[in-house]
Amino acid sequence: MRSISLSATLVVSLCTLTACAQQRADSSLHIDATDLPRLLLNATQTIPLDSSQRGSDLALWYPKWVPGSHAPGGPVHNIAGFSITDQDGNEVKWSRTPGEVYRFIAHVPNSATELNIDFRYITNQSTANSHGLDSYGADAIGLISPNTVIVYPEGVSDGEWTVETSFSLPEDWKIACALDPDDDEATEHTYQPVPIRRLIDTPVMVGRYYTEYSLNEEGVDAPPHRLHVFSELESMTDIDEGVLQNYTNMVTQAAHMFGSHPYPSMDILLATTNALSRNGLEHLRTTMNIIPLNTLDSVDNLNGWDRMLIPHEYVHAWCGKYRRPDAMATTDFHTAKGTELLWVYEGLTQYLGEVLEARSGMTDLETYRWDLLRRYRSARLTQGRDWRPLADTCSASHTLRGGSNNWGSMRRGQDYYYEGSLIWMEADAIIRTESEGEKTLEDFCHAFFFAAEPTDEPNPYTRQDVIDHLNNVVEYDWATFISERVDETTGKPLAGAQALGYSVQYTNEPPRGPGGGRIDPLDARDSLGMSLGGDGTIRTVILGSPADKAGLAPRMRIMGIQGHTWSRQRFADLMSGSAAAGSIELMTVSGDRILTSTITYDGGPRYMTLVRDESRPDILAEIMKPMN
């Protein structure tokens, strides 16, 4: 493996990556964040004009397809001020392209030598598809996404058109990002020019209270990794030693997993705050992460989505930012991106991120096995696969991000995350079995994600590239394997359980997980075909199930059972006695109507569970072991 700190190759690479700093930038951008606590962002961008642009109608694009959102989700709706003047302060008229709100037309006079564009932007108003792309403010903390206050001329390449950026901050606020500083002024922070691709790929975290930590373990061949912690409370930036050690372990385990790094350094931005909502987005040289207060106080407090966030976004540096599907590797931010390979981009990232969680000590095998059961169960109960293959959830990704409160199982959601992870876990198990333990998915990762040196250029791939790299590790019919799980409606969601050394079975008692967790008895999808809220409101109904045949539907509320008022214990008792009774009588409220329904069912409680098959190796346990 290469030496990050001493390699002459890296020195040359860094010179190449920052060569634009020696040249005049194509644009300058000053972002004034002094009003960020009031949820306003102001910016001024200057674009020098060449002779061909003077006296013309110059098309300027506001970033529309920003990497990471997988959608035309650039938050153009939050612009609250947009004006253009020339070098002498004279107004330059502009208009919007009919039918394309992201495309502005500047009517440039012959006398203009530059355009000065003033933005006013309202923060904290994201949509489902712009959540990670927005800028956010609060009294003592904020996040600036440069894509919210910038435009670029049509026809330029995002890897060549450069921007020099500076910031003004509220008094006593700090700043952290992955840009290279140009000076150290206290009130205005200026950074070296970079291509607009890198600028838009660089979120900026700001706030009053801030602490930086190193995540590099001595003797591990990895570039500098820095953790930047912000909070509205000074005490909250002092994180637990165990949490810090686990993040350090994550960096070490990632070095083993991938074998090379596509970036010269990594800056992980982490806000622990109640002033901003949970959030996260991947980037090549950095990650943006927002989790609630107190989650970093102890290892036990960091769990679930909050625990998963940093490993997931970190893995994206390799999978999604460096290696990127060919149809997503466009050279601007307005050309539509093809998202058909999100089962790799997001699915493989989900899997590898969770493996890093286990190997770094953030979670354990029992917890992961419990999560795996729930994932298998959810996949099996998703009826949308009867008509919609996983590939289509990738292609239609941005139409599914908001979820569906009614009959969501039939519509499907962004299933390529968790179902994609099941595909890659099964592939890992197959590689281990076919090679008799000599090869693992790490062999695929070392080759597929190999970076000879740091680069800001994406390395595109196709499905065939993925198949070829898998076959280079272990000869197998990977094309059919992928097609059956991605292209066909059945999808084989449970196929990987046996390969891991487990079997899917059913029990009359709700399975229990670590810490006393269990499947809620009100989740009767395996039996009645419906799940309920604590007040008796029906959440889901599976078509063809006893609940469906009784005419029940989401949003109905059960107010009575067998002549008695609703209670969760009465429901559980009646389920236990259903084998003898053969039916359950319900009184429900639907809108302003009171209805009586009878569910014909005599099967008793029934829950899917995952059972260890002692006749087979526990490959799942092997996968989760830390690497040395």
C-alpha cells in the first residue's frame, strides 16, 4: 500500500489537484453568513466575461441535479433575491427560461466585462429531494451548501470552471470545510480556487462552539482524517472517548476494506444539535452529518440511524463519489442523471457501512442479526415487487423519497438501500463459500475501488464492469444472480439467509432482539395481514390477506373488539385465541362512518424469525469480524 504522508506521488498529485490555485479563477463567490441565525444567507458572485459573452443572452444555470440527491432537487424555490449588475453597477436584465426554472437568461449589454450576481436565500426550507442540499441556520450553528447560492454559464465543464470562495461569519463563529484556505482573517475566510464540481461537493459547517479531533491510528496507512464537531452547547463538542475510538476504528477498518483512498485527506463534519434536524450527505473529501444532542455522550447513546450515518456517508467517498455509475457521471449540474445503478451506489454503501459499524465496535453481531431479521421481513412483506422490480425503484428514485402513508407496500419506496444491501451481503457469502474462505468481498473492493492516487475525477462504471470485477474474484453466474434480484419482480429477497448460515422460520411468539426489543404484537402482517398503531389505527393492510378480505384499510381506526373497547392487550389475547374462535369481530371508524367488520382467521399469532442453521458455517459472524 502507498504511503500517504511521504509519497512523492502524492506530492505531485496534490500539485495537480491545486493547480487551479495558481491561475485566475473563472468566478468568485462571497457568501455572507452573518444573517444565518435569522435563516437568511446572502452571497455575491462575480463572473468575468469574454468577448463572445458580451452583447448576448447568456444562460446561467442554478444547480439542479446535485450529486447525492439522485433528483432534480436543487432548492431553487428558496431564492428570495436575485439581481445582476455589470462592473459599473448598472442593472443587467434577466429572465427565466420558459418551462425550466433552473435556467436564468442574462441579457448582457456590449459594454459589460463582468456580471455581479447578488443572491438572497431563505434557509431551512428543504423538500424531500433537497434535504441534504439545503443550507441551514440557527442561533449558534449552521450549515452552508454552496449550491444554494451559485450559478454557472451553460456549456462549461464542472471539472474545469473554477471558483474562488470567501465567507463572512457571525462574530465568534468558527468554520470547517474541506477547501484549502487562502488566508487566516478572522472575519472573512478565503479559500483557494477550485473547480465548481469540488466547491459544490464541499459543505461548510459553521457555529459558535467547535472542536476538531484526529481519527488516525498510529501505524495505519491512511491519509489525514479529521472529525469536526459543532454544537449550540460548548459542552457537547467534547465527545465520549469510546465514541471517538470507534470512529478511529472505522477509519482503520476502512483502510483494510478498500486498500487505497481516492482523496488526499478526509474532513468529517458532525453537528450534534437539536437546533437542526437530522441530516447527512456524501462527498468525496468530506461528509456532512447532523444528529441530536447527547448522542455522542456515550457509546450506548449512539444507535440506530444516528450510528449508521457517518459510516454510510464515509463509504460513499469510494462508492458513489469516486466510483460513480456512468449515467450519473455528468459534467454539469443540469443534465439529468440515470439512477439505474443505485442498488450499487446506495445498496453496496449501505452494506459496507454497516460492516464498518460492526468491525469498528459501534454495534455487535446480535444487534446486526436483529436488524437483518427486520430487513428480511420487510422485504418479504413488500407487495410492490409483484409489479415493480428493484431496478425501477432505482430509476424512479426521486419520486419515492417522500414515502407513502397509504398502501406504501404496494408502491414501494427507495428499497435499493436495504434490499440492495441484502444483495451485496449474499454476494459476499457466495464469494466466501465458492472460494472456501480464500476470498471475500474485500477482494472485490480492493480492485473495484482502487485509486492509484487522490483524484477529484469520478471513475465511472457500468453494470458489466461490476459483473466483470465479481468474476475476477470468483467465477460465478453473476449476471443471472444480479438480474434475478434487480430486474425481476420477485427479487428473491430472502435468498441470502441460507447462504449466511441461517433459515427463515415462523413462530407464535414475537421474536426478541437485544435490549428487550421485539416485534410489536400489533404488527400482525404475518398473520392477519395488517399492522396497527397503539390507538388501534390501521397502518398497513396486505392485499389478499384476511384483513383485506374483511374490507379493512389504512387510516381506519379500531374502536371495538368482540363487543369491547379497543386495547392492545385485548387484541393480543384475541389473536392468541383465534385458532379456536376462527374469527375476530371489529368495530371501526372510517371517516365519519362506524363500520362492523369480521376477520376470518384461525391461525393464531405468527411471526417470521431468523434461526441459526448449525449444519452450515456462520458466515454472517465471519463477515462482521474486524480485519487486521
